[in-house]
Amino acid sequence: MNFDILGNLGEFIGALGVVLSLLLVARQMRLGIEQTRRNTRSVRAAAFNSMIENSIRLLEHVFRDRELSDFLARASDAPDQLTPGERLRWDAYMTAIFRHAGNLIYQWETGAMEDKMWESYRRAFKDHLLDKSWMDWYLDHPHLFDQRLADEVRSMLEELANDGVPHAVKWKEEGGRIGFKASLRRVTGA
């Protein structure tokens, strides 16, 4: 009987060891999940900070440099009257702005940006599309950007057309096209 008692005691201690090991593994997993959440928040915060820095960098020169702000106002008012050098400058600036918008869309779609923040950026960008020169520039250059940006610009222009914004209404009446083929039609007149 002594051996039976020792055998049962050994099984009990072994089972207890398995249960304690499982509890330890569960605790380690919980700690790992919490660490992953903290890391995810840190990555999101860094991505957010980077987006803000990019936005500020794009705007900073406009409010610090009178020549640039005057140029942008002139380019926005009459882009067809720019010299070749000024046209290059306007194209570079607008490309940077639309690339930034494309990056913001990507950050939002991947979850690096919260919905409320995206809506704030979207409202600001839509506000810029109230300027006909911004719409015209994009419609002449959609082939430089990805489909996500085209879809978002199309959505904003449709909203502006529904709000009665004249250049957006005209765009919609002419078929509301955005994309490489629409760009070729605008350039070639076909």
C-alpha cells in the first residue's frame, strides 16, 4: 500500500506541476499581449507624429516665406500664366501635397490613423479642392498617383458638386472622370 500512496502522490504532484506550468504560460501570454498593445500604441503615436511633421513641413514654408506664399497665390489664381520655371515649381508643390494626401489615406486605411483624425484631414483637403486650380491640376495629373487617392478625390468632387460648387458641377456634368484615360482625354482633347 505504501507504493500505491507514493504513486498517487507522484501523479498528484505531476498534475499540479502541469497546472502551475499552464498558469505560468497563460500569465506570460497575457503580459506579451499587453506589451504588444503598448508597442502598437507607440507605433501609432510615432506614425501620427510623422504625419503632423509632414503637414507642418508643407505649410511652414508658405507662412514663413512671403515669396513662396505670393507665388502660390499667383499660381492658384492663374496657373496658365506661369513661366516654365514657375510651372515646374507649381507642379512640384502640388505633387508633394497630393502625395501627402495619398500617404494620409494609406495611414488611415492601415489603421495607423484614427477615423476622427482622418476626417479632419479629409475636410481640410476637400476645402483645398474648392479652389478650381487644385482640381484642374489633379485632373491633369492623376496618373502620378494611386487609385486610392483617385477614389477619394472623386468622392470629394462629387460632394462639392452636390453642394453646388461650379467647377465641381461642371466636372460632374462632363462625366466626372478621374484616372489615366481621363487625363489623356484632357491633354489630347479626344
